[in-house]
Amino acid sequence: MSGSFRNIFAIPDLRKRLFFTFALLAVYRIGCNIPTPGIDPQALLEFMESVKGTLLGMVNTFTGGSLERIAVFALGIMPYITASIVLQLLTVVWPYLEKLSKEGELGRRKITQYTRYGTMLISIVQSLGIAIWLERMTTPGGASLVPNPGLGFKAMTVLTLTTGTAFVMWLGEQITERGIGNGISLVIFAGIIVGLPGAIVTTIQSMQSGALSLFRILFLMAFMVATTAFIVYMERAQRRIPVQYAKRVVGRKIYGGQNTYLPLRVNTGGVIPVIFASSVVMIPATIAGMFSNQWLQDMAGSLAWGQPLHYLLYVVSIIFFSYFYVSIIFNPADTAENMRKYGGFIPGIRSGKRTAEYIDRILTRLTLVGAVYLSAVSVIPEFLISGVRVGGLPWIGGALDTFLPEWFTRGVGVNFYFGGTSLLIVVGVAMDFVQQVESQLVMRNYEGFMKRGRVRGRRG
């Protein structure tokens, strides 16, 4: 392994790409600490502490903590991701975009251009909304977040945050083209991982003060290692459907005749279903924080962390979005038609409609396994932190709270820095990064990190 790391710096081109990637990520982190003008920083910090369990808290994690300071990169790369998802959805229902997606490199460039336009539009709308929202918000103590509200503050906030998003998008594209690759993913990765050193220091201090026992620290480490290994295993898992190609004689040459396979990943949708589900579950709490309506407060309370309704809605949303997203990005009928055109068939399955039904049936089962896996990884850390607060259930809540053990209803008292969504993103991007470096080493006849096989990156 040490020799492999030495090989990285022995290759000038790879060394330059790595340094370029780290330099741009450092620029991104600097921008996450430059605050937007016109906001009271102390009042903002007090306010953000009160909304950690809402959608704002999740977005703040993805932006590396820049949202809690309303930094110039406060929106981060989220508008670009939103625009990309919208374009993917429109590709299915808009024939023009569907035609562009099949035109190769030229079509992809056109779609990328539309994605950039969409990113700017979403950034303008979101930054204007943030500016109006900041002017209305006050801290729990009654202090205003914006000392001098007005048109000037709105214009400055829109200009600052939109420009910041455009610059972050440019950083991600530069890392993809001139760095190690996967620039957008690495930007998100850098935003999440930046808080890890502070979490480690806090854990050590808690152990020294006696708040956490050595047993709980060891349990935390073992759980994190086991969860990470499980994610790596599931992200690499796939079902290989055997495919045979009939021999074709064209002139004096014979084509086809080989055996191959169609790989279907267990987690075809990647982390997208979890991000969608997290947004859906956190929206009520975010809306309730903006208004003083008692009904909204009660609804947000029933959907808070640890509540049974929260777990139910979260898991159902993950399963729904898993099937919904897979149905958009993978079409069994098109796959079966392409196989038929090139003389391919699945042994024992008739070409055409029967092949499409067979692939769809297998994909449906795999998607269910992938959705259960995503639900488990997302829910188990939360369950260990806060348990299941069954006391709020009507009629039977009190009896269940008395009957069930305390670790089930209150959690084990161990605080995890990485939630399920963050851990999925961190592990997936780390796998992609290792794969990129591995491919660069192997391409130049250097031995990679793994002596037996190669690391497969995450797709989707």
C-alpha cells in the first residue's frame, strides 16, 4: 500500500491533478467562511442553533456549515444538483431533451448548458427567498437577523449567493476536467467531511470528562466500521444477467458469438432517493419554524427525530423515490430492444417483450432490496441516537413506553457525526476517488491499491 502511494507522487501528471484538486477544494473551503454582508453574525448563529433538526440543518451539512454563516457559498452546489435532477426528469417527458440525450457528446454539452442556466435561475430564486426570509426571522430572544433590511440588502444577497453558486459550479467542473474527476461529488464530500476533526475532538473531550464511557466509544467505532463495510459491499453488489450474442456473417468476417452479461446494480438509484426523502420529511419542521400556527407545531412535533411517524414516513419515502428514480433512469424496454438489434438474447427468454418483462421483474426485486438497504443505513444511526419515542402514540403509547426497554425508546446515548445520508455520500465519493486514482495508476503500468481485483466506484 505504501508503495502505491509513492507511485501516485512518482507520476507527474497524476501528482499535478491531485494538487490541483486539493487546491480548488481549499478555495471552496475559504469561500465557505466569508460571510454575506448585512447580517448580524451573533444573531444568525443563535438562530441556526434552533433549526438544526430541519431541512436547513441538512442543507447546512451538505454545504460544509456555510449556511449557518450565510457565507458567499451558502447555497453550495445544491442548486446545480436540483437543476440536474429536473433536467433528468424532463428528459423522460420532453421529446426534445430525449433526442438531445441520444446525440452523443454534442447533445450532452447542450444539456449541460441548459443545466447551468437552470442552476442560475434556481440560485436567483433561492437567494431572493433567503434574503426575504432573513429579514423576517428573529432569534429565540427576539433579535433581528438583518439590522438594515430593504432593497439594498436583497440585491446584495442575491448577487453574492448567485455568484457564489456559479463559482462553486465552475470549481466542480474544473476538478472534473483538470483534476482527478467527479468534481461535484468531491465538493459535497469536502463540505461534509470538514466537520469530522471537530467531532473527533468533541468525542475525546466527552470521554475525558466522563460523559462517554470507553465501552460506548468502542461501540461507536465498531458500528462505524461495520456500517462503512456494509455500504461498500452493497454499493458494489450487482446482479449479472447472462447475455449471448448470435454469430453474424458480414462479408468475410464473423461478428458476435461471445457471451457477456448485463449488470444490474442493487442500489441503482444511488443516494438520490435518500436526499429526496430527507427533504420531504424535513419540510413540515421547516415550515413550522417560519410560522406560529399551533397545528403546524403539532405536526412538526409528530414528525420530529425519534417519533414513530417520522420513521414510517422516512422509510416509505425512500422506497417510493427508489422505484420512482429507477423508473426514470432505466428503461427495460429500450435495453431489450437494443439487445435485439445487435443479436443479443438472454438464454431461455424470448427476445423483445418477454426480455423486457424479465429484466423489469429482476430490477423490481433488486430495487426493493436497495430501498431496504438505504432505509436501514439512514434509520439505524438515528435510532441509536434517539430511539423510538413511542410515548406520544395515542391510546397505547404510555403502555409501550413502560414495557419496552430504555435503549429502544431513548437510544443508546451515542452521538454519531455522520447521519445515514452523509455516510452514504462520503463512502460513495471515497470509492469513486480511489477508483479514479487506481485507473490512473493502472493506465501507466503502475500497481494499484488492490492486488486482487479493482475497486468499483459508485454509479447513479
